[in-house]
Amino acid sequence: MSKPIRVVGSLNMDLVVQVPHQPIAGETVLGSDYTTYPGGKGANQAVAAARAGGQVEMWGAVGSDGFGQSLRDNLEQNGIDTQQLQTLEGSSGIALITVDPSGQNSIVVSPGANGRYTPQRLPPFTPAALLLLQLEIPLPTVLAVAEQAFTQGIPILLNPAPIQPLPGSLLRQIRYLVLNETEAASFTQSPIETPEQAQMAAQRLQQHGIPTVILTLGGAGLAWADGEDRGYLPAHAVNVVDTTAAGDGFCGALAACLAAGGSLQEALRFANAAAALAVTRAGAQTSLAQRAEIEVFLA
Ligand code: ATP
């Protein structure tokens, strides 16, 4: 068995209701029936990596409610190893999403079990090809698992979302930092409006001790800095239907390609294509691309 991609992160059940308008304080609005969609950045990236051909295991926590079992089943249906996924007494993470006719949404996240996934709950760290992290579980857990991976020489890919101040000790342990323009701007405190500025921002972020920094630029593609090199890849011209989870699709596919031994350039090309396919389809996990279609797209 080859070593897995280990995703340590969040799982949420998204509950979506269409509303005629967003309620103001004190108002009750009648909406549609609700629809449930498995989500959470951790789970989305795990599914993206698995569909992109990675052997993936998920560490994290769901609640003892019905959503917990559905979230676990969903990962398993995507071929993800859930042996280390814990079920904690109480609620699963959920996102309550209302969408109005103009497409504007309003979101309330209740972290549930994700917020109770403390460092004490981490199992002993075993070998892995790559550790894939986001910031939707408690920061002390992220720090503890990164420390273990770093000590064992396992490369860490961090997608620092939602953005928050991070200790320098964590940044120095990161091998690949993947972030969007808004997140990068909050780190570098300077505007990122052109591919040139994006490459310079990536280089500035390297000064935290990170060998490889990748800035995703939405429909403008991506900029990267790796060691002394830097560059830019335009996005594919596609028919954009829904950009939800483009970033998660990108991170998962990048992880899958790197873990399989791909070079950074191969992985960027692969992830840029996987994310382009994801934006041509509606939804979060439903839009994530399979390896075969990514390969056909690139052929
Ligand atoms: P999200 O929060 O929606 O998951 P994000 O802000 O983290 O996304 P983006 O920078 O918007 O991430 O997009 C990630 C990658 O997805 C881009 O680098 C690009 O490869 C692809 N992508 C995004 N938008 C488009 C688009 N309009 N056309 C083609 N590719 C796109």
C-alpha cells in the first residue's frame, strides 16, 4: 500500500433553503424545503483529492446526530478511509444557508464536532505522503498535527481558510501554502491586482520560511513562487456555472498530483484544470472532477 494523503479538517452538513428575501432582524420568512449537501473545507478537499486519484484518509470529527453518519457515509462513498474519523457526542458541524432569488446567500456556521476536535483527540501520527490542512478546526489541533508531521518529515500543504493570524512556528513548517487573493492580501497588506503583483506577493510570503507559495486568482488563474523561481498560469476559458469550492477542488487535486510524485509544474497544471472543471458545474462536492476527466481535459 502506498502512503495516504491525510486530510485533518472539518466536515459540515450544509442545509440550504431558498428564500424570497433575506430576513431582517426579528422577521420570519417562509422558505422552500431544505436540501442537504455534505461540505466543510476538510471534507471537500478530501473528496477532491480522492476523485483526482489520491488515496485519502480523513481525520476529524462528526457528531452523534444523524448528520454525522451521513457525513461519514459520504466520504466512504468517495473511497476515503474514515477509520480515524471520530464520532463525538452532540451535534455535527452544520452550515445554515439561505439563498435569495438574486443568488445572494447568508450563512450561519455552527462548528459542532469540528470545534470539539481538540489536540487530545489526535491519534498517533503514522506515515503519510502529504498532510493537507485548512483552518476550520481549532488552531491548537492544526499546530499539534503540523508539528508531528514536520518532525516526521512529511510535507504539509496548508490552505489558510478562514484566514486568521498564524504563528511563525507553523508557517516555517509548511511546505506548500495555497491561498486566494483575499487571504494573501490580508497577509501581505498590499493590493494584488496584476499577475506580476501576485507573483511578488507569493515571493513575499515565502519570506515566512515557506518553500512554495501558490496564489489562486479565481478566473485570472494562479501565481506561484517556488525556491528562486516564480510564474503565472492563466485560468482555462470555460463556461462558468458556479465557482463554489473552486479553491477546495484546486487544493485537493494539487495534493493528489504531488502525493503521486508529480512535479510542482505538473501539479499546478493538473489542479488548474480540475478547478476549471469544477466551476462548470453547480454545487460544492457535486462539482469536483474525476481524474479521468481532468486527463481528458488536459489532453
Ligand atoms: P472558493 O472560495 O470559491 O472555493 P477560492 O477563492 O479559494 O474559491 P479561487 O481563487 O476563486 O479560489 O479559484 C481557485 C482556482 O479555481 C483558480 O486558481 C482557477 O484555477 C480555478 N478557477 C476559479 N474561477 C475560475 C474561472 N472563472 N474560470 C476558470 N477557472 C477558475
